[in-house]
Amino acid sequence: MKYAIIIPDGCADEPQASLDGRTPLEAADVPHMDAIAAAGVVGRASHVPASLPPGSDVANLSLFGYDPLAYFTGRAPLEAAAQGIELAADDWAIRCNLVTVENQTMRDFTAGHISTEEATQLLATAQERLGGERLQFYPGVSYRNLLVYRGAAAAAPFSTDTRATPPHDLTDKSVLDDYPRGPGSDLLNQLMHDSVAVFADHPVNVARRRAGKLPATNIWLWGIGRTPSLRPFAEVYGRRGSMITAVDLLRGLAALVGWRRIEVPGATGYLDTDYAAKGRYAVEALADTDIICVHVEATDEASHEGNVAAKIKSLEEIDRHIVGPLYEAIKSHGDYRILVTPDHPTPVRTKTHSHGAVPLAIAGSGIAPDDAQTYDEPASARSKLAFDPGWKMMRYFLEGTTTS
Ligand SMILES: [Zn+2]
């Protein structure tokens, strides 16, 4: 059996006054998603347990069929996996943003979308002045960098109770109450504090100020965790998977569960992503994988910008260039199943991720149709097919059957 999964990140939403009470999914012209709903079943799944933050990291872990309550250890370890940074059992990965803090206010969690080249220079200086064998700074892309605490020589002071606030939750807010806290936070706070002096007159910042750009005033540490010990997907579920995504979190997750990652030129993780290229690569990948999974970030980005029109447009692009071609192609491979589902809702009203159920549609071999004709939130709310916790959905998608 061949399987296809399409994840329009954060596409689940609320009824919009501007859309006469419809949700973006209802308003969007998505004939292929609707065809899957009509041919198969519509249901819902809750991927984020109440006790965990509603991030793509937690939600996609669940969507992949792993209980986040048992396996989620933080965002940074997933990103380390995406970058091929090996973590031993006693190592801790920490997300190391370059940020602009002014008067104890988070002016910009991206330090003015600092370039990768500039970030690499700052991280090299941080390594020289603040790092060592125990603390290793790894440049990533732009403001998204990592710090790894190597626990071989001296045990790390952190625990799963160590807390830190994502800097993107602090935009234009005071940071005073949101410095790291809990076990080992002294060390994190010291590093963040020391980085201020290290960066103050750094040539990169001198040049940025001169050019009228925001300086990287300091590092902001968060997303801390050890590498999760995930049993390979092939062992748990008996199938091989392949992943198409432009987002490091998803790449990392794929790497950790043993899925192949397929890089698509033109996949940006933003509204300008090359949808058609993603669709083409997905169709081609069907030949030598059991599961092809295509993740698209654009719907989530549109939500973060509070842009309903952009959200609808990206849903239509996904439907036309990815869902359509994949649904058509997978039928020629014999037995198949296809699943459309986001990881979590991202309401345009709040511009941020939320807890709660997301709609899903599954069609294919062994799936007898229910009476849903469209893929959207109202149809999913009416359905008897509900997965809570959501991580149980994967087994159903791969092996479950329904009878009419
Ligand atoms: Zn997400």
C-alpha cells in the first residue's frame, strides 16, 4: 500500500466575519481536498496535549504517531537533528536566537533578519569568548542558531523543569519576567548577559548600526532539551517514510524517526514557496517510498500575519499543485491511502498557534465513505471519527478500516 500525507501547517481556523461566517477552509476553492472528503471520511484529531505548548514541534510529533507526553523534549533537539548535529544522551540542545533587546524590551526576535554570514561571525566570537569544549555554538540560518551543552565532562545542570520563553512570544513586550528559570537557568542567564558585552562593539553590529539596521544585542536561549529517544518509524509502524518540508523542525523530526528527507529547490517555508515543485517531487518519490509526506508552512505564515486572503490563496495553491497531482498519481500505484490534515489550528484572529482539534480527511483502500462531502471544520465537528490523543490517528491511517 502507498500512503500520502499533506500537512497544510496551521490551516485549521475559526469562522470569519469577513467571510460571512465561513472558515478559510470553507471559503477556499479546494476541489481535490473536497474530493478526498467525499470519497472517504472526515474526522478530527487533537495533537497538542493541554499541558504542552501548541507548537509545530509537539503537534507534528503527534501527527507522526508518537505520544508527545512521552517523547517531546524540546524544539532545539529537533533542529539539531535537522542540521546533522549529533547529541549524546547527556547532551542538551538549546535554541540560540540572535535578538535585538532595547531597554529590556524585545524589539526584534530576529535581530532584523540578520544574515547567515553575519550570524556566523557573531557565533564564532561567542564560541571564542563564551564557549569551550562544554559549550558549543552552532550557526544555523539567520537568527536561528543553536548552543549545545556537552555533558560528557560535567553533567548538565538542566532538567525537564528548566523553562525559557520563546522570543517570538515577547515581541514589543518587556523581557524582565521572561528570562530562563528553573534548574540551570543561572548558566543560561549568565551567557545571555555576557553576550551583551561580547556583541556590543562587534564589527558586525558596528556595520549594521552604520547601515541603519538593528544590531544583534545579545543571544536569547530557549527551546532546551535532550535528544528524544524515538523508536524508528519503520520499527513501530512497519513502513518507510519520506518527507518534503522547508522547515528544520520537520526535517529534524523526519531524521529522528528514520524518514528520508527530500529537498525541493524553491521550497521556502513562506508564501512564495514553489508549490508545483513540491507536488512534482512528491509524485516522483511515490515509486520508492511507502509514505510520502508533504508539509507546507505557508498557511501557518499567512495566519501569523493575520492575512485571511493569503491563507485562502495558499490553501488553493496546495490543493491545486500538491493534493491534486498526488491524489491522481497515487491511484496508479494500486492500493493507496491519502490524508490531508494540519498539525494544529492557527487562527488568523490571534495570529498564533492554538490547542484544539484539527479537521482531517482520509480516502483510499479499505475506507468506506461517510456522508461528509467537504473538507472543513464544520464537517469535522459533525464526524464521529475523533482522535484524542491525536497520536493514535497514524495507526488508523495506516491500518484502520471502516465499513459502510
Ligand atoms: Zn505548525
